Amino acid sequence: MTYSRIIGTGGYLPAKVLTNRDLEKIVDTSDEWIFKRTGIRQRHIAEPDQTSSDLALGAAQQAISAAGITAPELDLIIVATSTPDFIFPSTACLLQAKLGVKRCPAFDVQAVCSGFVYGLDIADKFIRSGRHRYALVVGAEVFSRILDWNDRATCVLFGDGAGAVVLAADSRPGLHASVLHADGSQAGILSTPGQVCGGKVTGDPFLRMDGKAVFKSAVRVLEEVARETLALCDMQPSDIDWLIPHQANVRILDATAKKLGIDPARVIVTVDRHANTSAASVPLALDTAVRDGRIRPGHKVLLQAVGGGFTWGATLVEM
Ligand code: ACO
């Protein structure tokens, strides 16, 4: 039987840091309000000429190096993003070219903040088919481009960044189980409802959100999908070493951990430094905790995501 395992992680954050204090000069807000409501202190913002594929490249190079392989050995490249460089070609194809490789399939996954967990499950299925040995899965976003910097209710919540993993075929299971869901009837609570038509942007090109509705749905589905995924593995919340929920808001993380009865010390939190980086948030948090030595080989980690669509999912990973 062939399984997939994570053999390398990587992350990339643009150099520019925007603190809550900096935001006080842009919109009518305060460090105190933002921190109390969200746990966020700062976020990284890409330069105008930096695209999602540029951030993806930084994360991918780290993950490939940590995996001990070379880019030409990749059999599959998946990029999860809602802020692609172009309408087409895909950010994954642009990343493939930047990595200097050709031929392996490369495509984007669009599931907003759940995109990385969706991508991981897709890559796992490719590897389990026995026809692909190494897969690169990246979450990369420049959400700063789709924020309305006059809307204090949304612009304080997001940041830019990329995270990546390399999956390898293995005889021992690394990804034990994944569960994915979507409910398109809730599309309106979190969306960027613009499009390009006749050479012009039509509709609204900025992120819009019903914060309270998103908060309530996020806490409910993160608990549900955690229990669903653990049940498939015949495990309890107490069996996992680390919980990595989508890094949207520290109150969502705390509420999820509490409902699952998980000690907050076993939850990886990066939202304070990265804010919400959408599809990049889970792989960036994973990479942070691998590099600082908290997550070690053999640890069981539950990755969870929730985002626009509405989409949500979870994956139980043994490192
Ligand atoms: N600074 C200061 N005041 C603000 C700000 C701000 N940045 N934003 C809103 N306010 C004000 C509002 O105008 C309102 O004022 P009023 O009472 O005079 O009308 C007051 O603060 C309360 O606003 P609410 O929207 O009720 O605040 P709430 O407690 O719901 O917190 C928040 C808002 C933080 C967005 C919360 O709803 C939330 O975290 N929702 C989850 C959304 C989320 O995490 N989205 C990320 C994307 S989704 C995802 O990744 C799954």
C-alpha cells in the first residue's frame, strides 16, 4: 500500500511589516481594539511588484530543501490561492517555471482559506494512486491586494505570505485521513464578488464579510470537522500532539480548542504575527512550529481550515 508523508516544510513572508499602530494612521482603529477582538498584532505586506508566485517560490524552495530533494524530482505542483498572479495561466504553472522545471502537472486550487487543506487531500490521492512520488503543495496569498483599505472591519484582519510542504510516497501512512466540505449557499458571508468583463473590473473587487456570521460558522464547523476526521482515524482529541486551525482570529482558535477539550498549549498560534493569510495560514503555522522544534517526527497534527465558499476541512497528519 502506498501512502503520502510530509517530508519538508517551508514558509515565506514578505519583509514589510504593518503593525496595528501603523493601521491607526490609515483607518479609525486602535491596537487595543484589534488585539482584543482578534489577537492580531501585525501582518506582512507584499511589495507592489511581489506576486503570489513570488511568495510561493520562497516557501517552495525552503520545503524542497528541507525534503532533501531537487525541484526536477517533483511529480506534481498544486498552489492554493484566491489571489492568483493572473486570471490564467495558473499560479502553479508560473511557480513551476520559476522553479526551473517542466512537464509535471501543475494547477491551482481555489477554496479560499481552506485551499491548502483541499490541495493536501488532492495531492495525497495522486500519490496513493502510485503514479506520483513527490508532490509540492503550496498556499500563497497577497490578500492585501483585495482589501478595501477604507474598511476598518476587514482591512485589519489579513496579511500576505506563503507556506509549502513536500509530500512523498511512503509505505507508512503520514496523512491518515482528510475530510472536506463546502456549502455554496453561504457564499455571501465572505466573498470578493468582482470580475473582469469587457476590459473592466465589474462588481466589487474588494473582500466583503459578515464578520459575526463567519465567526459563528467557523467555530461550529471546525469542531465538527475535527471530530469527523478523528473518528475516521479511530482517535480522540487527546490523541493528537498539536492542533493547527486556520489562523483567522485567536478567539476562533480558543473556542475550537475549548470545544474539543484541547489544552491551548497544544494549539499552534501565528495569527498574532501573520494575521489571516488565507490559504497560506495553515502551512505557515506548520512550518513555524517544525522549524522552532515544537512539531517533531512522529507527532500527530490535526490541520484544519475554514473559509469563503463556504468551505472547510481537516487532515490528520503524522509527521
Ligand atoms: N477598529 C475599531 N472598531 C471597529 C473595527 C476596527 N478595526 N472594526 C469594527 N469596529 C467597530 C464596529 O464599527 C462596531 O462599532 P459600533 O458598535 O459603533 O457599530 C464595533 O466595532 C463592533 O463591531 P462588530 O462587527 O460587532 O465586532 P465583533 O465583535 O463582531 O468583531 C470581528 C468583528 C473581529 C471581524 C469578528 O466578527 C470576527 O472575528 N469575525 C470572524 C471573521 C474572520 O475571522 N474573518 C476572517 C476571514 S474568514 C476566515 O478566514 C474563515
